[in-house]
Amino acid sequence: MTIADRTVLVTGANRGIGQALVEEALRRGAKRVYAGTRQPLAHSDGRVTPLTLDVTNAAQTLSGVEIVESLDILFFIAGL
């Protein structure tokens, strides 16, 4: 899978597999990585856009739809 110059969304990005996927997407040259977490997240890479996103919360999910303008790849790791 080519990730370079793509826009990626990773749910569950605050730890474990989700966090590793964020870092790998950056390493592979992703243009933008939306990092979905239940709590606010700070990241030093400017390509990362933190996204408060509890996928069980309808309001947060709808807000995420408004924030993410376009998306090439989705890694749905929430709940693992």
C-alpha cells in the first residue's frame, strides 16, 4: 500500500497499534495524518492533526466528518 502523499485517519491513535500506525504513516511520507483519540493529543510533527474522536459518541463522529475534508486511508483501531 502506498501511503506517501496520502491523507490517513487512525482511530485509537493515542497508544499501542494506533500510535504505531500514526508513526509508520509519517515515516512512509503521509501528507496528513488525522490522529483520532478520546483525549486531546499533542504531536510534534506538523502533518499530524489531532482529532478528539470517541467513535461511540455520535456528536464527536459528526464533528470529525466536518473536520476531515478528504481521506485516502482509514485505520479503524478503536476498541482494540
